[in-house]
Amino acid sequence: MNLVKEIVMFDDATIEKVKREAELAANEAQSHYLNTIGEDAYCGFGWVTVMVTRTNSREAKALEKMGFKKSWQRKKMDNWSPGNYRGQSMSVREVGATAYARVLSDYGFKAYSESRAD
């Protein structure tokens, strides 16, 4: 059975656990980047996108509980704030979004990171 189909059956505590793991991964990746490379002057955005069958599916509702919102694109949910970083560095935002998406992918979601320069 596909893990995504199983995760949408999980209770709120399990969904919160996945959210915490993903946020922790994003925060650690961002902190590591800032401590080793520093904050660059390249401003931009980084976010996580998850492909869903429908934006009103159980899978999408689980993602909403994790802080995702419906994307402007069909069959996608977005999280524009993966991690606690509040600066403008696109590079820091990208590494956080990538780490967050990797955790969701490990749980079976079709997640990936995206970015755009400002």
C-alpha cells in the first residue's frame, strides 16, 4: 500500500509528528548553512510544493494541518515558510525547503522544493 494513502489515515498526533520532523530538518539545514557559509545577499523565496490528487482530498487536508495552503496551480499544495528563518537569503530558504521536502518524501508525499529570486 502507498504510504501517502496510509498517512492521510493517521490521527492528528501523527500528522503533527511529521510536521515537527520536517520543520526540525528545515531548521537544522538552515542553521548549518548560516553557520558554515553565512547569509548571502541574493534575495528570494524558497518553498515546498506537494502534488495531490485533489486539493480537497484527505491527503490535502493532512497537509493543511501541517501549514500548507492550496497553490495557484492545480493539484498542488504549498508551504512558503519551511523553517524558522526570517531573512531574505534565497540560498538559506532553498536548503530549508529541500530538507523539509525530503522528510515529506520519506513519508511518501510527492514533495519537492522550489525557489524564485526576488
